[in-house]
Amino acid sequence: MQNTFSREDLCDLARSLLTKGGLAPEKAEVVAELLIRTDEMGVTTHGISMVPYYLPELASGNMTSEGTHEVVRDTGATMVWDGNYLPGHWLMTQALDTCMDRARTYGMAGLAMRRSHHIGCLSTLTRIAAEQGLVCYIATSDPSGKWVAPYGGTEPTLTPNPWAVGYPGGEHPVLIDTCASITTVSKVREHINSGTRFEHPWMLDARGRPTTDPTVVNADPPGTLLPVGGIDHGHKGYAMALHVEMQTQALSGHGRADAPSRWGGNVFIQVMDPEAFGGADAFVEQVAAVNALCRENRPAEGLDRVRVPGDGAHARLASSRAEGVRLPDEVWRRVSACAREMDVALP
Amino acid sequence: MQNTFSREDLCDLARSLLTKGGLAPEKAEVVAELLIRTDEMGVTTHGISMVPYYLPELASGNMTSEGTHEVVRDTGATMVWDGNYLPGHWLMTQALDTCMDRARTYGMAGLAMRRSHHIGCLSTLTRIAAEQGLVCYIATSDPSGKWVAPYGGTEPTLTPNPWAVGYPGGEHPVLIDTCASITTVSKVREHINSGTRFEHPWMLDARGRPTTDPTVVNADPPGTLLPVGGIDHGHKGYAMALHVEMQTQALSGHGRADAPSRWGGNVFIQVMDPEAFGGADAFVEQVAAVNALCRENRPAEGLDRVRVPGDGAHARLASSRAEGVRLPDEVWRRVSACAREMDVALP
């Protein structure tokens, strides 16, 4: 089995599944398109493989299937939205369109959103703005999520707090996509499910001792995910985590102070227009210079070359567009089982 | 010798030294005030101890002693300034005042500055805005500086790229102040001068092997400082570094593409007004909730408690205001030697 598909077939499949699951058609269209773009970039953990997770959320009403967000505040360059737990891809498309418009007007714009549903792969989103010549920063947290301890502590308190930046880089955008903890909740779950350990001590047990054992998160009292920098210099990851909590929760006026009991995404989006700073050409010239210094860097022993974030995604996107979108066996097994269950035709 | 002084005496001393060194009096006043505030927060590496470094820079003309910056671009919410190598503390005071005004008007404002001289301790600067209820982000790089290799590479290419965020936090501001490399150039120099090694392998030799030896930076070919995350997950520090290079150089339209041969500071400053998002009260309520969860966190074995960035500075500031400003022997030795040489009276 090749598991290689045309983007149209996968879009159709995702859209049909989501529509049949109750999502309003115009929203299913947007979610499907962004999921498949994510698969095209090779991030198959966040592509069509998410549909089997979204369907029960739609069925239970945890993911709102129609309607729109509430504009809580709008000053022109700054905004607060309440996402009403609508599909994150759809909300983010609206938010990005708005922020890109505002950035073209004001030079920069920021939007803090409370109560979104899952927004998927951050690079898929930042890339939209970067392809249009803009700088786009996105950070997200879940104020009900508790996985990472503050540096020096032991109790799960913060989420991994991903953040991403996309910006024009000459041939293709730079796509930085990272987070404030060393590893992620899904990696922890993967290791628990497969009965394996981390290669490095990226977890902390409840007494604050580093460990490779992912199951510490299920112990009583539970262990935690280490912040970036680990035991050695984890105050740096802790700094990143607090920054993201502030941007996503304090600016949106909704967060841990409300002690929400259900999963939800808080998001901060910022778009800047290089034309409103030193100019688009100068911007790309400087980015290209730094990128060249990195790519031409003599690799460390055992490595073939140095990459700039976004290089891999660009290559995989080009190959997906030329040869079709490749899905891992495990993903296709789950997605096709889900389609059979929903009585939706497979490509 | 107690080395404890009144803030007025230290301000007078710094101002007299800088004025005698040729700096315009109104600028010397501002620089002196910010240096002493830095000492008051306990960051004595970046306080009055900088004066002996600034004086030769003034004498050589590397630090511009009078005049003002050039406004390259001003759209209201976004700006580019050319700092003309004026003292960074003075430039940053102007830049912060302007950004705070603009943030009150537009909700958020960003300023990219090229060619500043040394801007000192970032927390001293972000604290100014945070004390006024604003969120302030500052990042800085030196486009002539090459110390950190991109992750996977071996050649010195990037600066440590510090970034800081200050924001209101209830009792006192949160002051995050960190950088994209594990250690800093000054720590490397300190270890070289004292003939000591790092406790952990925070350096990389020219072949890309981790080492505790700081002298690799002087080898031929030279080694590098490891990005945050180290060999284990240094792609996260590399991401931070590229982010800061983009903000400070690409947005300001001046950077590595120009291959500047002299030391200089590029800066990106962003100020946001919580009132233009979810409101100032909601902002502080959310920050206070996260801070409480961190401070009340059960500490790891061997630690007494968990801190929030800014807690230490706040305590040291209070003690400096109550008992006077304490300087380490080494700092006072250098500063008093410098004063004697310049024939400036000591307190």
C-alpha cells in the first residue's frame, strides 16, 4: 500500500467526514484545506489524522459546529475574540485575515483569542501570512492544561506552550515552530502507548528528579515535562512558558484565574508588515544573509548540513505537490477505519 | 570595606565620570540613573561597572557623545530609528517613551533600531514600562558579533541574542530576561580570565563536540557557545536566535547583509497596552493566578522555593532602597580606580 493521495482526494475525504460529523459545510471546507496543507508539509501528526479526534468532539458539542466568534474588543491594531470553541482552523483563518488587513493598515496588529478549539499545526497558519510578505507570530496555551512544572518546582502547572513565527525568507518562508517544554504531551502519550522510554531524561518525577520514564505523568503524585533547557538551564524554558501564558491568557482576559475545567485553546496572534518598518526588500535581504550563513555553516561531525527552520517543510511540500501526499500507515489505518464507520467513500 | 552607597552618590559618580569623559550632560544624567537602577536590582555586572568600559568608547568616538537619533520611518504604531551609536540607555529612554505613548494610542507599538551603543540591562528598561501597566518586550543583537553556531553547525555565526519581557504582575512586575544561548560572552570571558571551566558542557569545539572549556572561542578554528537546549535540543535555542535576528536586523533594515565590522547594538522594542486587549484588571488577575501557581509549587529536592522572574530583582531593589546600594569588591575596585584616574571625587 502506497498511501499516496492527491490533495483533492484527501481534502474531499476530510471535508466529507467533518460535514457528516455535523460541522457546517463552509467551516469543514476551511478545516479540510488546512489539514491537508499540513500533511503536504509532512506534519502528518496534525493533518487529516486529526479528523478521528475532531468527530467525537463535534458529536459531544465540545467543538461548536456552527456560528461565529464574538468580538470582545477591537481598537484597530488590537483585538480580543472569544472563539466559542469553534474549530480552530476556521477561527484562525478569520483571525489571520483580519490581522493581515490590520497590519497592512497599522503596520502591526495583535489578537488575543480565548476559547478556541484545536488550531492544529502553527506553521501551516504562520505560512499563510509569510507567503504574503508578512511576519506572523502565533502562540497558544490551554488554561486547563497542567503538564510542565515551573523551573525548580515539581507540580504540573503549565502547558508546553507552543509558539511559532513565519516570515518571508527569499526562496521560501522561514517557519520557526517550537515550544517551551523539551518534549510534548503527544510524544509522552506515544511513548506510554508503545511502552517505550525517552532517549534522554526529558521528564521529571514528582520529587523533581530527571527521568526518561513517560509514565510519571500518570503516577500519584504526578511527574512533569521538563522545560526547555532541562535541569541544566530550564529557567530559559520557564521564561518562554510564562511569556506565552501572558500573551495568550492575560491579554485575552481568560485563563488560569478562571480555572476552566474543559480543554480549550487560548491564542495570541501578531502580524507585522515589513513595509511599515525598514521595507520589504531590506527585510528579505537581511533574512537571506543570516539564512545563508546558517546553511553554509560547516556541519558538526556526523551531520550532513545545517538547516533553517522551514527548509524541510518546503522540500516536503514540493514533493507532495509533485508526487501526491504521503500518509504513514498508522494514520491511513485510523482515517480509513473512521471513514468506513461513518460510511464515507474512500479515495 | 562595606561598598554600600547611597543611590545619589553613585548617580553623581557615574554622571561625573561620563560627563568628564565627554558625554553631553543631559545624556550622562540618563545613563547614570539607569546604571544605578541596575545596581539597585542587584545586576552589578551591568550597572556602574560599565562606566570604565564606556569611557574609552567615548574617547575613541565609538560611542557618540552628543546629538540625537535619526527617525528612518514612522507610521504611528511602527518605527525604525538609526541610533547613530549614541549611548544605549539614552536612546532606549527616548524609544521607550515614544513606544509607551504610541501603545497608549494604538494599543501596541513596535520600534526597530539600528546602530545603538550598549543598552545595558534589559530588565531595567522593560521595568520602566511594566511599572506603568504596560507589556514591554526588548530584544537585541549585534550584527557584527559571531559567537553561537546554528544548531547542527560549528562556525560562530550569531550573537547570544538576549530578549526580555516585563509586564505588570500585581505586587511587582514580572521581569523575564534571558537569551538564546546557554551562557553569555561575558561569562566566557570571566572563565577565561580566571582560568576556570564551565560546570557543564555549554561550549562546542570547532568540530562540534561539547566541552566545558571556554578557551575554544580563541582556538583556530574557533569553537562556539551552545544554543539554549544544548546538544540535546538546541534547535529550540536556534529558533529563538533566528527570531531575535529577524526582529532586530531584518525589521530595522540593517544587519549581517551589511557585514558591519564594528560592534553595535540592533534593538527591537514592542510595547502593548493591556487596556487595548482584555483590560488592565483582567490582565493582572490572570498574571497573578499563574504566578501564584508557580510560587506555591512544591520545590524540587534541595531547593527552598520556586521563583517568578522579577521576584529576586524586587527583593534586591527594596533592600537597596532601604540599606543602600551594595557593589562587589571587584566592581568598586575598577570604578574607584577609574575615578582616581579621571580625577573625579569618590563618595
